[in-house]
Amino acid sequence: MMNVRKLAVVNAAICCGIALLAAPVTAQSSNWTQRVHSLMRDNFSYPRSAMVRKEQGQATIRVNMSADGNITGITLTKSSGSEILDREAVRIAQKVRRFPTPPPGTTSVSLPISFRLD
């Protein structure tokens, strides 16, 4: 049976592969990114149909949110090369529905999500 790495995220602007957009990186934002990373990891799933086809790749999504962390929009900004994996990347954030209250000035995050089969 194939092992699946749970959310192998490529490093972006700060640790955990999360790029804060429109806010400086602080200790508060670092803690927030760890919590967001954990939520995404906990909701990660590898679509069975993509596993059968041995599809792999990295999709990047942009998640817009309100000041209290409610997700207001999700956009695929970079395709993984697989429609199935792209849909799943968006679906992961949809399952989360709400992030912790973001640091002041943060209105969106860029999240690279990698799907790899071992």
C-alpha cells in the first residue's frame, strides 16, 4: 500500500509554507501560521482517484478572510497540473471554514499544498 505524506508544504515567505499578505511577520503571526498549518494538515486528504492515477503535484491557493478569521474566498493561484488535486486543495480550505483570528492587517494568505505519493 502507498504511504501518503500529510501536507508536504514548501516553504514560502515564512515557516510552514504560509505567506502572509499585507502584514509584517511577528511572533503573533508566527504562532498564527502554525495554527493555520495545523488546521490545513488536519483537513488534508489525498483523493483516491488521484492516487489510483498516481497523480502528484503542488497547488497554491489564496485564502481571503475577514478580521475575525472567517474565510471569505478561496482562489487557486497555481495549478498542480491535476484537476483532481487542484479541486482538493480548494476543498481542504473549504473544510476548515474559519481560521483563528489573524494578526492585524492580514486579509489573505497564500498556501502551497503538495500532494506526493511515496
